Amino acid sequence: MASALDSVFGLHERGSSVLREVRGGVATFFALAYIVVLNPLILGSGKDLYGHTLGTAQLTVATAVVAGVMTILMGLGGNLPLAVAAGLGLNGVVAYTIAPTMSWPDAMGLVVLEGIGICLLVVTGLRKMIMDAIPMPLKRAIGVGIGLFIALIGLVDAGFVTRVPDAAQTAVPVQLGANGELDGWPVLIFCLGLLGTFLLLVRRVPGAILISIVGCTVVAVIVNRAAHLTRADWGLIQPKVPHHLFASPDFHLLGRFSLFGGFVHAGVVTAVVFIFTLILSDFFDAMGTIVGVTGEAGLLTAEGEVPGINRVLFIDGLAAAAGGAGSCSSNTTFVESAAGVGEGARTGLASVVTGGLLLLTAFVTPLTGIVPQQAAAPALVVVGFLMITQIQQIPWDDWSIAIPGYLAIALMPFTYSITDGIGAAVIAFVAIRLVLGRLREVHWLMVLVALLFVAYFALSPIEQWLGVR
């Protein structure tokens, strides 16, 4: 069995093993399982033009099934430890910006077209050319920025960092804990989990991240029961053993999309603007994640290229289209894949494991509520540390690359967006080369991408000028 898996995934070649891949796949699943709960909450809270909503139970099944199938496909076709799931941010755009101007099937049809557009960019070679055009030091800066972004996600998910309720009336937008101090059992469990994970890490204990997640979950279940905590104490997921393990999945939402209905009901210009927004955001968010995670896994070539990148990018585009076809919003490569890499995952076998567990959740949906975010969040903070260690490879004495790198690193966590960080970095890189009279050194695609990002950041006034808003 092990030899067969080795021949398919090249475990020995990448210095991995079946145990490490399984461990990494499970760790990634635990780190991103929250999306099976969160995505239905986001999409389910939105209403389309006619006041219709999507069922939470149906969305849960669709989210798990599409993510599971596409993650397995990524593992088999891309042979990289990358998981795929409904993209946060993109689902908000679909729920609160696109759907209110048309029906849900129309909105999901635009998501399908977005995915097809990304696939066409891959087939024509443009997507790979754009990735290759980005200098290696800037790619490393993107990886560092993603590391800080992942760490911030973990801190926010755990409730260690929260928004200040009256942020508009104060200069401080975020704070420690819920009231400026750490309070409550859930945050304490996160702190203990984080410290424990780092201690296991420095002791080089195999499975440190997975041990932390499982251990914190067990403690959380016990504390939740003993202290009589409520859902409000934990946030999104309250750790409690469900009364029933299995549930009959409802696949009603799968395939409910209208490919061109959005053009009819919202207008051609509006539909095109929506598709452009989705493509640009998904394109660079996935690109940054793929480069950052594979770089952390040590899989990038000397030229900074991802092995089998065309297959990976095409599958990522298919995932976007599949998300629309499944009515669960655009699916993309998930940054939480870094949790599996932190456990030693180096091949697509880890993704197959993650995908299988995601498919399983469609039939055991009650179990999706047993791992609280406070138990999974320490893994994200620890992986963030692992990813920012490559900051030493950025030439900080060369300001022409250091400034764009700094913008990528700073803006990803501060804007809570990988795309925004990459966009600012690309624009700065091209502008600095122009001012220095070295524009000829810049690949023409970088110039084109910089112009597209200028349009992306100026999208609101452009929409007003076109009469979309």
C-alpha cells in the first residue's frame, strides 16, 4: 500500500511518508473545518433581488461536498498539499453585493463564469506568465505577508484580538480580548494551546500541531460541560458532543445556477464588473496562497516556480466554477493548508485525506460543531511564525524591492486581504522602477497587472462613472 502511494504521489522523492501526509491532511481539515459552518451563515444571511434566501442545511452540504471533491482533485491532479474551499470575502461579495441585484441562480451563474474565465487564463498561459513575472524576493514577501495574515486570522478567530465596539469614536480599531483584557475559558484554552504547540514544536515532537488541536478540543468539550458555557461564550462553534452523529445530506442546491441570467436581470455592464471583481480577487488570492504555502513546504524551484503549476492553477479555476455550480460561492485554494504543511505534508496525499474528511462531513454534519475555533486557532498562529521566517531572504538593502515587499507584508494583515497586499506591492514595484528609469527591467505583464490593480482599487468611482452604482 505504501509503495503504491509512493509511486502515485512521490512521497520518498519529497522526503515525506504516508503517516506525515495523513497527519498533515487531518491538521488541515481541522484548521479549515470552520468554513463548513461559516460559509452557510454568510450566504444564508443574504437575500436576492426577490427576497429569497438559501437554506443553511443545504448550504452546509454543498459547501462540504464541493470543497471535498475539489480538494481531492487538487491532490490527485496537482500533487500538492493544498486544500480548496469556499473563499472568505468572495462569499461576502456574492451574498451582499451580487445576489441583491439578481436571483441566487443568476448570482451563482456569474461565479461559474468567473471560474471559466480563470481557466481560460490558465489555458492561454497568461496566469503562469504573471506568476513567473513576479520577482522571487517579492514572492517571499508575499509568503511572509500571508504568514502574518494567517496569524491574525487565528488571533481573531480565538477572540484573543477583537474589534473595538465603538471603533468609529476611538483611534484604536482592535483590542486585546473582548473588553481590553483576556476573559473567559475559551480564550484561556487558546492561550494554553498556543503555548503548548510552541513547546511541542521546539521539542521537535512529530504531530505537534495535530496533537494541539485534538488536545485543546478534548479540554474544550470538558470545560464547556463543566462550566456550563453557552454558544455566545465560544463564538461560532460550541464544543459539545452531538446527540446524533449522522444526518441525511440534502443536495438540493447542487446545479442550481443560471449561466447568463445575471446579464439579463442586472445588465451587461453590472454583470461584467461583478465578474471582473471576482476574477481579480480570486486570481491573486489563490496565487499568493499557492506560492506562500508551497514555499513554506520547500517545494519551489530555484526560479521560484511551483511544480506542476499549470495543473494546480487550472484546478483552482475549476474550483471557482464548481462553487458556483454548487451554489456555495467561489471555491479557492485555502490559506489554512499551511497547517498541514506545518505538520510535514509535502504531497497531494494530504489533500486527498483532507478532501475525504470534508466529504464525510456532508453525512456527519453534527460533528462539524465539535472543534471550536479556539482549538484550531493556535495552529494558524504557529504556522504564521513558520512562514515569516523566510523574511531573512528578502534584500532589505535594495529599497526598490524592499518597499514593495514591505507593502505586501504590512497590508495583507492590516487590510485582511491577500489580494490588496499583492496589488499594492505590484503597483509600487512598477512605479519605483519607472521613477528609477528601469522600467525596461519589468516584465510587460507586471505593468499590465499594475494597471489592472489601479482599476481594482478605483473600482468604486469607475462603477459610479459607468452608472453601475
